Amino acid sequence: MITRTGMAKWKGGLKDGNGTVATASGALRDLPYGFNTRFEDKAGTNPEELVGAAHASCFSMALAMMLEQDGIQNVTIDTRSAITLDQDGEGFAVKTAHLTTHIKADADEDKIRAIAKQAKAGCPISKLLNAEVTLDVSVA
């Protein structure tokens, strides 16, 4: 079993407060977040953006592994994951995650698309999200 840790600190109320996020690895250190970075596009990060980065990186790694296992070489993968925060009653919920990936590889386009769909379903972060996960693929 592998366990990785992310941390968050928060001070104040929802709208007037602010916080920082960090990772145990040090990849993120005291990165600011708050109401204004989540709902008003101010500088800093937010939970959905962080989940999107985790999802895009996890999917890309899963896809790279599956392409390699299939003998496909010269692989370049560029992936984005759009995490959507929707109104849910009086609160909010993440209901969709949309992957968009561009793949360059030495293989048939249909084969790459099929493997990308398998990677979407097999990616551990896709499995974590209790949301509809969709995927767009372009192959060069």
C-alpha cells in the first residue's frame, strides 16, 4: 500500500478567510487558496484545480503504461482534466470530470483511442471520483 499526503491550513470564515495547501513531498508549499480563488478567479489555487491536476497526471501515467504494455513507442501525452463544481441543493458538488488528451505515438489511431478509454476507466483517480468521467482524444 502506498500513502501520499496533502495538507491544508485555513484561517477565518469562508469569504474573509484564506488558506494554504502543501504536499509532504514539497512539490507544493504554502500555495494560497480561498473563496476568491475558488469562485472569483483570483490568483491561487482551489480544490477542483488540484483534483484536475491529479486526475490528468494519473490518467496520463495509466495511459503511458497501457500503451507501453501494448508495445507502442514514441509516446507523448498531453492531458487536461476539467473538474466542474455544480450547485447541489443549498451546497455544491463535483458532478463531472472531463479529460481531454492529445496523444502522439507510433500506432494505429483506433488502437490508441481504445487504450485511452481503458486508461480512463482504470486510472485510480477516475475510480476515486464519484462523478461522470468523460474523455476526448486526439491522435497525431
